[in-house]
Amino acid sequence: MSGVRAQQKEKTRRAIIDAAFSQLSAERSFSGLSLREVSREANIAPTSFYRHFKDMDELGLTMVDEGGLALRQLMRKARQRIADGGSIIRTSVETFMEFVQHHSNVFRLLLRERSGTSAAFRAAVNREIQHFIAELADYLEDYGKCSRELAVMEAEAMVTLVFNAGAEALDLPAAARKPLAERVINQLRLIAKGAAALKHDRRFSE
Amino acid sequence: MSGVRAQQKEKTRRAIIDAAFSQLSAERSFSGLSLREVSREANIAPTSFYRHFKDMDELGLTMVDEGGLALRQLMRKARQRIADGGSIIRTSVETFMEFVQHHSNVFRLLLRERSGTSAAFRAAVNREIQHFIAELADYLEDYGKCSRELAVMEAEAMVTLVFNAGAEALDLPAAARKPLAERVINQLRLIAKGAAALKHDRRFSE
DNA sequence: TTAATTTGCGTACACCTGTACGCTGAAAAA
DNA sequence: TTTTTCAGCGTACAGGTGTACGCAAATTAA
């Protein structure tokens, strides 16, 4: 009972997932991949694909989950850096932009499927984004001492802007990404400033 | 020289464009359309398609241009309503959300191709969005009496948030869209407030 | 040992795709 | 009038797709 069988199966499963990720690019989205092509890249027969996923959609959802997980793990590290005395806004943005740079295909998947043609995909991506928003809102509520309502609104706006900046970065040469990061940092500061000003406004403290 | 020929050609061209727009949906993106299917819907032979567009990409770019134009025209009306005494933020957001509701397929096209697989498409959509940002920045610079730099940053953030809200609205039943509009209105106010607070900040007035 | 599971492969089929080519009929130009 | 132009059609082909089905080999269970 060494489980050599389950082990080999897992290996093939990984090969499929990796093959799919590696075929994503600026010019190729998930819906543009074919079962046959992914199988070819993974060195298995097309029909063997079904031993691991019931169809391409199931593979795609797995990839979204994995991508979201990877992103969340990275941001967890960012929070450590923040705890060690880094600026919250700058550290978060820079960590995020690093992720976009080094895992472009993962980010592309999340970005595109967020407005893709499958409701399940859209829901999965939004779930990942909501994780972000909730965590950031917790922080803002605690640190900024503002109402939950305001904190959530602020967090949503911030995450939206950061995500959008990541999307823009994809089309830019590496050299041109720094000013973009600085821009979004300033935009987040703008929001933080606005939230501070609004903190005691009656509309958001009832 | 009645031009009955050119007239008929234009009619067919329109039929193709309309057919393509009508086939877009939540479940179907532009890249999922086929030349044959569009031609079928437009009641022409597949090979006749080439009399009007050299390939599907050329059709798509035409659609992006048309969609962007329609959106800009609508927002021009919004500015009239503002001039007649409406709130700038509320009027703009509500006008935009009406567009999303009544021309979902047009908005979906812009939304998806912004992060799509064709660099030309992405550039075309971004061109449309830049129109928006520039116009809004003009207004903010004038009305808010702030620096160009701050105005552009503020406008970019606002347009990003509104666009994002439009995307979310697509997956919501019509009834649930009003709270979403209110939310984004509050987010824009947050930014406006932040910009006002930062207006005389040294960093943005040099 | 024998029997049952299960991963992976090869073949086969029906279906859809883009597009090359040549023809027709009607509008426009000569 | 005769000639030219050109939108639109039908046929045809090569190439890609998803997936049903049955077989082989090897791990696991009895």
C-alpha cells in the first residue's frame, strides 16, 4: 500500500494543470485552449484527460482556485512585512505588482475569467477577490477606527484600483511599471484621505 | 447614380454587425463567435462575409469603435443633464448604469476585450476609456480648481470604479442594481473628498 | 494465488471551422 | 448599346474539435 498508483495519478493531474497554465499567454485565454492541445502538452492521450477532469470547465475552476490561493498566500507574506514596519499601502501594492509580474498567466486567468462566459468562473474569481476585500476591510476597521460600512466601501474601492492597475501592467514593459505602481499608490492614499475626512460623517456612522 | 449598390452593401454590412452584437451574451464572448454563425444570422453565405470584412478581427474592431461611440454619445447627454442642474456624480453614474442595462452586449464587448487576447482590441478599448478620463479630468480641473496631475489621477480612479461597478451589475438582477449604484456613488464621493483634502498638498501642486 | 480496479492508449466518428475558387446577375461606367 | 465591376452564392477541401468504446497493463484487494 505504497500508494504508488495515487501518486502517479497526482503527477499526471499536475502535468495537466501545468500544461494549461503554460499555454495561457497575452494572446491566448483559457477558453481558447482545447482539451486535445492541453493533453498533448501534458504528454497524455486526449481521452486520458477524462480520468482527471470531467471537462475543461472543471480544469479551469481548479486553476482559478489554485491561482487565488497562490495570490492570497503571497499577500499573507505582505502582511508580515507590514507588521515588521512597512507602509501598508506601498507594501501591499508592491507585493501585488510582483505577483502580476512573476505569475502573469495566473493573474491573466483571474482577470479574464472575472468577466468571462461562465457564471461559475465569475463566481469563483469574485470569491477570491472578496477574500481580499474582507481582509483589507478588517484591517481598515481596526486600524482606521471607522465603521464597518465605510471600511468595506473603502476596501472595495482599493482592491478594484489595484486589480485594475495589475491589468494595465500586463501590457507594459517592465520598465514602465514602476510609475504605474506609484500612481495607484497615490490613488489609494486619495481614498484613505477621503475616508479619514468622512469618518465622522453622519451618513457612515449610523 | 442613385447609389443603390452602395446602399445595399451598407445594409448587409449593418446586418453583419447587428448579427454579431445579437449573438453576444453572458455566455458568449466575441472570440466565441464564428464567421459562419455570424453570417448565418445575417442571412448571407459565409464567403460573402469577406466582401465586408477581411476577417473576424476587423469586424470586432468595428464593433468596439461603434460601442465606444455610443457610450460617449450617451455621456454627452449626461453632461447636458448636469448643466441643467443635476449632481455631477449621481447623474454620471446613473447614466452609465442605464447604458449597461440597455446595451449589455455592447458593454460586455468593451469589458471583455479590454483584457482580451488581441493587443489591437485592448488598445481600442483603452482609447475609448481614455476619452472618458480626459473629459472627466477636464471637468475636475476646471470645477475643482486642482492641478492637472491630481485631476487626471482622480478621474482615472473614478472611471475605473464606475466601469467595475458596471461589470458587477451585469451579473445582478435589475432589482439589485440600485444599491450597487449607490455604493459606487459613495465611493466616488470618497475620492472627491480625498482630492479636496489633498488639493493644497505640496506633492500635487508643484 | 486469483480477481477486481483503474490509469492510459488507439481507433473511430460526427461535427464544425475558415477559406480558396469559379460562377451569376445586376448595377455602374464607357 | 456594350463593357466592366462587384456583392453574393455554392461547392469543396483540409484540418481541428469533443468524446464514445474497447483493450492493455499494472497496481491493489481478496
